Amino acid sequence: MGDSVGIGIVGLGTIGTGVAKLLHRNASVIEQRLGQPLRVVRIADLDTQTDRGIDLGGIRFDDDSDGLIADPEVDIVVELIGGYGVARDLTLRAIANGKHVVTANKALLALHGRELFEAAAQAGVDIAFEASVGGGIPILRSMREGLSANRIESVHGIVNGTTNYVLSEMEETGEAFEVVLKRAQDLGYAEADPSFDVDGIDAAHKLTLLAAMAFGADLTYEDIPTEGIRGLVPMDYEAASQFGLKIKMLAIAKLRDEDGVERIEARVHPTMIPAESLLAKVDGAMNAVAVHGDAVGPTLFYGAGAGELPTASAVVADLMEVAREIRRGSAGRVAPLSYVPEALVKKPLVPLGELEARCYLVLTVLDRPGVLGRIASAFGDHEISIESVLQKARGRETAVPIVLLTHPAREAAVRKALAVVDAMPEVTAPSRMLRIEEDL
Amino acid sequence: MGDSVGIGIVGLGTIGTGVAKLLHRNASVIEQRLGQPLRVVRIADLDTQTDRGIDLGGIRFDDDSDGLIADPEVDIVVELIGGYGVARDLTLRAIANGKHVVTANKALLALHGRELFEAAAQAGVDIAFEASVGGGIPILRSMREGLSANRIESVHGIVNGTTNYVLSEMEETGEAFEVVLKRAQDLGYAEADPSFDVDGIDAAHKLTLLAAMAFGADLTYEDIPTEGIRGLVPMDYEAASQFGLKIKMLAIAKLRDEDGVERIEARVHPTMIPAESLLAKVDGAMNAVAVHGDAVGPTLFYGAGAGELPTASAVVADLMEVAREIRRGSAGRVAPLSYVPEALVKKPLVPLGELEARCYLVLTVLDRPGVLGRIASAFGDHEISIESVLQKARGRETAVPIVLLTHPAREAAVRKALAVVDAMPEVTAPSRMLRIEEDL
């Protein structure tokens, strides 16, 4: 079959090792599909000593990433070093050298995507990044090429395997967040510093890519309202179950078109969703993205969101795609973020206060005479009606949690009512709120 | 932006109308993604009188399909006439005229795919066919481009919306097949002649495409063992529920690699699957395909499998893809069936007798002294062990159904045991069997 395409891998950590492994193991099926072989010619990593358990025969392996991105044998650079600074610099220089780039680095793309895509377009090379969202799930390709005829109306994604694992475990075992997180860390499912995952930063990075793909919206990552899962307690799961709901950490983006003026709802937070929805069945470290298009209706894409070989699956698929573009001289054939650059524009975000949804509220209250009536009045004064109340115990001396489920209400009104409630002397801790998403 | 690409639609039925509607309605977002407009220049249908409720202003509309496929204004022909004979002839002539072809016709591709793809490759044009399997779900693109780095191990698809609707209704209402089918026909979910759907023919057509994509297996449609859903009765649902199972009509393909010799399991039949699996949650007319790859692990793709706009969503996505290829002169960039033609080869099918699975069996028995013992012996003699027995009533005078769940057993042995059982004088009707799939 055809000539081989030369691959250079920068960063031989978990994913880089998976990529090398997969290219070796599935070389035959890759060539049967592509019509030509992919060959790793060079790998660069600062650590050249650790044994990764893979055969690097015939591959130049050193710590010279500068040499790699200038090597004429290298057609495609796989950037797997992570982070923003060095990765940005390396990627720009690789592009300047005329190299195509495949990356799994959502943080890099969320912060510097526009600059990188512009540089690639000017240089006539591709940047492929399927592995950056949803691991092995071909969600970006599906949105960009499979659902391209649709006006996308909403995206709801479980896009962080660590938080989904922690929440699934909390639900199953009834254990506290800290206990489950510790176990996830011991098992390698969570980082020593889990903030990136559990505070929603990683999901927000991915959401900027999803929102661009879905709506042509050029969002600034820092503007996306992001809430983590640290505040969840086992009682939340019990209550959710009683209401026929489940709790999932979701990255949500929706299009609001009011008389032709488009605004974007974009947010990352733990969310209650109907227990019978498909997303609610996505457990453990798995990922799924539900996309609703005006023509196709509801769709869902499910698979492993992380891990050595699932992520390598997406990276190598990108390598095959770029190899086809090289062969046909068709780099830049598809707009990387689904919209051509001039159609990818800033769109205003809908403030959270304008959201309208049922809400799950937890109040911490000393149950003294009249307090429940005053709480009810606070909600009534803000035109919020209550659908259900759960109170596990009475607490005249010690505060007890009271769980409220509201009918659909505007978030600004709910926040105001909660401010009134939280100012009451019988309310001993700040109230908590979880949003409920229904149409999944 | 760029020049427009000219579209000609042959066949203005439900899907054709949806395609025209969607190209009109979403013209703006299509151009924002593609960088150029798609323009319907010509439509041909034998019926030029019926009002389809769409604006055909500026579009030449007549019954001259020969003229359409020769029209220099037409770059891409959308073949939506269905069937094998006329569609094959028209497609071949369109290709000979240098036209790219987009089709939703799985029957055509299942029977004449090799001939059509060869003709297209020789002519340097594309045949795109995402809409032929899974309606609006971009499942073919995902397998061909998204999961291309994997050795695919199995595919389990709910790929016929009519049968899934009928089975979902039977489960929900407890009504008989004939009753639900009649209602599905009244609602337009099933054809007046439902055989194509309920006997599994449509699903088998689609499975030939999925098996080619997954394994590079060139299967002959007629060789695929296919069983329909006419024989299911409400009791099967009750029993399934008691066993924690659900009944779905599945198209199944698996790779068996024994010492490097590859054989393919391919079959279409109603199947019992774990009630907690994602596929079991796919209800109504929705479709889903679960694909297991060696690197990515389990994945699932869910969405509407039929209908005017969901199918049009896939057709128009293909039009956009082909338009990109036209612009870049990169037709034939991707092997249409995922494997390059020389790697797409005949692979032997695994005979059903070699399958090994738990089985659900329904025997119809007069419960006379000793008969249950003799039935048990028949299974024991064939080394089949029984996991559960359900008997709703005793029937000395009238035969009653006895439901058996076996432990994993070879199908050939089960068939032999059933032959022995069915020959007993107390067994008054042929026994029935449903296969159980576990790993979903």
C-alpha cells in the first residue's frame, strides 16, 4: 500500500504510551483502513529512563522536543505534554515548521484555541483534537460532521470521568465526598490535587469546545459559571432518589434565540436529572454527551472519557484523518470548530439569574414555632411555589435539614428568597441549591 | 463565501421533502459551517402534483430523472427512490455522468454496494450513505472515522424503529403483537406490508453495512440468519422482567478470531438483554448502536432512526461532506466502508449452532406424571443445565407454557434437546427459544 506517514510524539506519559502501543498493536487494521501505514519515527520526553513497557525499536527517543518538531521525518506532531504555556509554544512552533498537530489538550485549546487554529490555517496544516473531549467517544467529529445540518439546541455532557466516578460511588455507597475522593485517589481515578476535576475546571474547558462546535460561540473559559461537587452530601442522593432524580456533574450549553438575538446558556455544575434518562444511567468513569438538534432531535454519545487506550483510540483516529488529508492535500478541509472562523463569534452568555427551572433546596433550620411559615412566606413573596418538602427529623434544639423542591422558578427569585431565608436567626447554615434539568 | 454546490434530488417522498425543507430552513447555519451554500437546483419525481408543503421556488421540478442526473448544474445526486432495480441503474448512470451520490438506501447498498462503490472509485466520485443506518445517528461516520484505530469486537444495534416501537408498546401495554402492529400501522409507524421491518429484513440489510465497517467483512445479505418478532407473546415480557431482562430486536455482529482465523457472527433476532444495560433503555422508535472496540471499550450511539427530519439530518450532513470533497478535489479520501476495497473480503460466518449463550425457552406441555422429569433428562443428556423454571399454572388437561432459563449452552445442543422434547406426546406445540446477550 502507500508510503508511511511519520509520527512524532511529544510527551510519553499515559496517553503517549497508549498511542505508541495502539499504533503498534493495531498496525494491520490501521493500514487496512487507511491504505498506508502510520509509523512512529520519534518520541521526546524529559524522562527517557522509565520503562513504559513498550517496544521502542526503530524509534528515536530522547528529550529533544525542539529537534522532534523540526525533524523532516515527522509529518504529524502528537502534543501530549499538557498545560498551557510550554504546550502553546511547542504547538505554535510545530505549526510554523509545517507540521500537523494532534492533541488531547483541552486546557490549551480552551485558552489558546483561536490563536492556534489561525496559525494552523495560515500554515495550511491541521490541528486535530478529538481526544480533548469525551476521551474515546467521537463526539467532536459527530457534532462537526455528523450533525452539521442541524441548528444545535442544547448539549448536556458528562465529560469528566473523575467526578462521575465520585458521584456514582457516593450514590452507590452512601459515603461522604471526602471518603470516596480518597478512594478514587488511591485507585488512580483522581489526581493528588483533585481541584481541576472536582471543581469543574476541566469540564468548563471542554464546554468551551462544545459550545463553539454547537453554536459557533466563541466563549471565554473564565466567563463560564462553574460549580464543583465538594458540597454534595449523602442526603442529597437520598432526596434525589425520592424525587425520581439522579445527581450528575454536567457541562450544559443551550442556545437561546429571542427574536433573532442569540445568547448562550453555558454552565458547569452538579445537576439533578430524571432517573430514567439515558444520561442518568452513565455510571463510573464513563462519559456521555447528549446533543439535541433541530432536525435530528435527541442524540446521545457514550463511551470511556479517559484512560490510556480509550484516549489513544481518539488520538490515533485523528492521526489517520490527518494522514488522509496529507495524502490528498486537503488540510483545512473541515472547519476545526465546525463553524468557519468568520462565523465563530462572541455571543453573550445568559446570566444565571435568568434561568428558569425546578430547584432542589436544602435549608438548615431550627424548627421553632412560626419558622416554617416565615420560610414559606419568603418563597411566596418571590412567587416561588413549592412542589415538595422533605423533613427527616424535627430539630428544636439542633438544626435539621429541610429539603424543598420548587416548581419552575427564575433563579434570581430563588436566590433572593434564599437570602431572606438565610438571614433568619433559625437558619444556622447557608442554604444550598441544585438545579434540575428536565428535558434530557 | 464560496460558490454554491448544486444538488439534485431524485424522489420527493418523505425524506426528499425533509431534505429540501432542511436545506432551506438551515441554509444559514449550513453556510456558516461549510463556508459555501448548498443549493437545490433540480428535483425529479413521478408525482409532480401532490403539494408537499415546501417552497420549490427557483427549483426545476419535473419527472425527468434522466435529465437530472445529466444536468451540468447538478454536482450531487440525492437518490431517494428506494428499492434495488431502478435505484441501482439510476445510481450507476449518475456515477457514469461524474455525479457524486448521496443515498439513504440500505437495501441497494446491501445488495449492490460493491458494484456501486467500485464504479464510484473508478469515476472519482463519492457515494455517501450515512442515512442508510440509524437515521440521524452519525453511526457510520463514527465507525469509519471515529473508531478507526480499533479492532472492533462487537456491534449490537437497535436499527429498526418499527420493531423497537412495537416491542416497546408490547412491553408497556401487555398487548399482543397483532394489536400493537395494527396501532403502529394506523399511526404510520409501520407499513401496510410490515414484513420488511418485523421479519428483520431491513435490519439485516443494515447489518451487512455495519459488519463491513466493523470487520472488513464482505457479507452476503441472504446468508445472515434473520428471525422476526411475530412469534413473541406478552408472557415473554413478563418472564423477561422476572429474570431482569428486556426484549429488543437486535442486529448483532461479532468478530471471532481463533488462532488468527477470523470468522464473523452475524444475526438478527429478538434478543433478551440485561434490563440495566443502556440498550434496554432505548424505547419507542429510537435507534441505538453499541460498538465495542479493543482500545475504546464500550461505546453507544443513540438517536432517531427514521423520520423526515432526522433522516434528512444525515443526508444533508453527507451533502456538506461531499461538498467539501468537491471543493478540495479529495473525493475518495475515505474508504466508504471503512476498509480499503482490497481489505474488504469475504469472511466465513459462524454457524448458529456454535453460539454459546444462556437461552430463554418456552415449552408447551401437558403436565402429566413424569413429563417434567423426562424434559429435565432431555436437557441433561445434552449437558444443558437449567438456571430457572417458571410455571404459571398446572395443566393436566390443557397444555401450559413452561419457561426455562438455561445456563450458557451451545445452541446446537439446545436445538437437539428441544427436538427430543418436542417429540414427547405431552408437548403440544413447538418450543420457542430466545437468545440472551449479556455483555452490553
